[in-house]
Amino acid sequence: MSYFASSRPYRCRPYDLRPPLFVPSNNSASLCSCPERCTEASFSLDRKRLLQCLPVGPPGGCSSTGRTRRAHRVPRPCGTYEGKDVTRKTVRIAMNGVTGRMGYRQHLVRSILALREQGGLDLGDGTVLWPEPILVGRREHALKALAEQHGLDPANVSTNVDEVLADPTVDIYFDAQVTSAREESIRKAIAAGKHIYTEKPTATGLDGALELARLANAAGVRHGVVQDKLFLPGLLKLKRLIDGGFFGRILSIRGEFGYWVFEGDWQAAQRPSWNYRSEDGGGIVVDMFPHWEYVLHELFGRVKTVQALTATHIPQRWDENGKPYDATADDAAYGIFELEGGAIAQFNSSWTVRVNRDELVEFQVDGTEGSAVAGLRNCRVQHRSSTPKPVWNPDIPATYSFRDQWQEVPDNAEFDNGFKAQWELFLKHVYADAPYQWDLLAGARGVQLAELGLRSSAEGVRLEVPEISL
């Protein structure tokens, strides 16, 4: 829910998401976004006035900047939250790896800055969390450029992880670095007493992943791992079908993921070069098998066995500077997973496939009572009662479309960005003691499946997947 009636609040410059300050003026209240007049101090005011604001205000704008301001936010009356106060709590989050593709687009812009744009995160008890990102990375000029672009405090930029972790005002450490650098940084953050939120995989091996979970539990910090696919609209619809008993007994799950990632010679690659170097923690098994583990575990059942075959179909690629390099990591993987309950899952993952499906990832679930195909956003079903009766006859062309025989599942709800939705759940876990099950132990299960998948391919055998615990 947005805290402002306008979905596009005024910004001093593009993505200027500085926190608003309650400014009394002539018996009315306005929320001013002028950086020269706003402060970082916590505030308390009537919730009704905070939540209901319109982008209107005095002509001529703010005289403190010398520039014309199109609008200040002036509240309008509403009976939504009468008689309650709102206390804002600033939460400082060290975000390591925000110059990368996922760290920047999905976590900084579409999650943390989106939370700031909506006015913070309402905990439902009179407290609104205001996330204050501390941009951490190796390239200072890139971090400063991001801070400038999005109107963030330039003082909240650092290339020194240890210095940031030593800051007692930093509450949460988030990691979106390359996989090979993640484990050491998370260890340091746990030792510094920070709550942990991290991309997956959490470590390069199962032993390291389990040790992180043990250390975090021993330190008493809250910890979570990104499991974004569970929050995709298509999979939320699929879960609705499962919970409603639509499938009967589930027989099989087939997943198709991937697209053609350009080699980088005549067209720039869509993914960073480290993804294709095993020495840097790259490879599609390490990247995607953790996803498949939590999707299968959460929706269908624990993975009992894995049999995989990996390949490096494109042995040479070109990096961000146009220089050729040897691709030492797998760029395709073909896996079969046996689940508790008897269902069989088969997933193809590839960065060397051209897309001939409706979405970049699709899951087909077949059960005794019905089937479904779910993608990023859409989900189609075919119930037992409406299943057609095809007859194999290659000599006669088909006069009908098989796709047209499926029915679209309605939204029946509004879906937020999955990364942002999980950030909100984690922040509520830390500050409101809300339940949160996607922790470092869950992340370790993903690392385990990737490790066993690579071993299965190397040895040419099917392997059992033991249950892990702390």
C-alpha cells in the first residue's frame, strides 16, 4: 500500500527519494521533499494525515532551492487510520554488490528505493520502517554515480566492507556480490552482529553454507536468503491450485528455463563474464539448481535424488572489455529430481537455447485430476473433465491448436514485485518478529543440490540428497 495518494511523488531530480519531513504551515501540514529542508530525524504524526496526501501545493514551489517546485504534498481528510500515531524508524542497510545486475535493478531500485517511494514499510503497530541504503562495492566512482542518480546521501558510499560493518548504526548486511566473495563477507557481518539478507548461493560449498547458518544462529542474528521465484505471479497462482487440490495426485513437474546469452563478440552478452568462469563461482548449476530446490521443496516436496548432465556448449566467450576468454563453467544443465511423495521433476536450464515458449521460465505440472503450465506471470490449466482425446496419426495435419484447449487462471489479487515482497517479509521478521522460513539453512539446501548435481554429472550417477540440519 502506498502512503501517498499519488503513485508518482515529486522528486527534486530523477529518483530523488529522500525521506519526507512533516512541516507544519498555516494550520495545515505539508510534506516537503526539498533536500535542503528535510532531515533524517525520526518523526511522529497523525497516521491519517500521513497516509492521505495529494501532490498539490503552493505555486512557485520551494524558495530554498531557487528552482520552481511543481508541488508539495498537502494532506486531505480521510478516515482510514483515525487517531493513531506513526513513528518512523530508520533502518540502515549495507548493500554490497549493488553495481551488479541483480543487486542494482532488483534489490536497490525495485525493492529498497521502491519502499522509500511508497513512504516506508508499515509494520502495522504504528511504526513505519524507513530503509537507508549504504552502497558498498569495489568501484567508488560507480557507487557515487548511483547515489547521485537516485538522490541518496553521498556519505553512504563505501569501498571498505570492514569499516561499514564496524558502524554500530548499520542494522542489516545484504550481499549480492559474486558468489566466490560472498561467504567471507557474510562471516564478517555475522561476527559484527548484523542481521543477514543475501542472494543465493550462500557459499561455494555445502560445508561453508551450513557453517554460515550455524554462526548466524549462535550469534542470535536474523538471517534470510532470496528465494524470489516463489513470489512470481505465475507460481503464486500455481500454489493456489495446489492448495485447492486441483491436481489430485501430482505425477510430474517439467521446467524449462533459459535463453540465448550472446557470446560477446558481435553482440554484448546479457550476463556478466564471471558467470561463465567456474573459478569465479560461475555456472548455471550453481546459479539455477538452488532456485529449483526451493521451488520443488516449497511447492511439491523435498528432493530425494538428483541425476544431472551438464555441458559447456560455448567454450569461448568475450568479456565486458571485448577480450576473449575460456568459458570454464557449465552453460547448460539437464536434471531429473525424485521428490518425496513420488513425483518426478525434470528441469532443463540453459543459456544456449533460443526461446520458443510464452515466457523465459515455464513449469508444467501434471496430476491425476488436472494439469497446469505456469510462467513468470501467467498460469494456464486443463482439468480432467475438459481434457481432449488426441489420437496419434502423423498422416493427417492437426486442425486445432493444443494451446487453445487450456484455460487462463485469473489473477484474483494484485501482485507486487517478488524481490520487494520478500524484502518486506524479511524486514518484518527482523523488526516485528514475523515468521520467516527462507533462512540460511534453506539456502544451504540449494547449495547442497547444486553440489550434488555437479557431482552427479561428473560421475555419471544418480545421487541421494540427504536431509540436512544444524
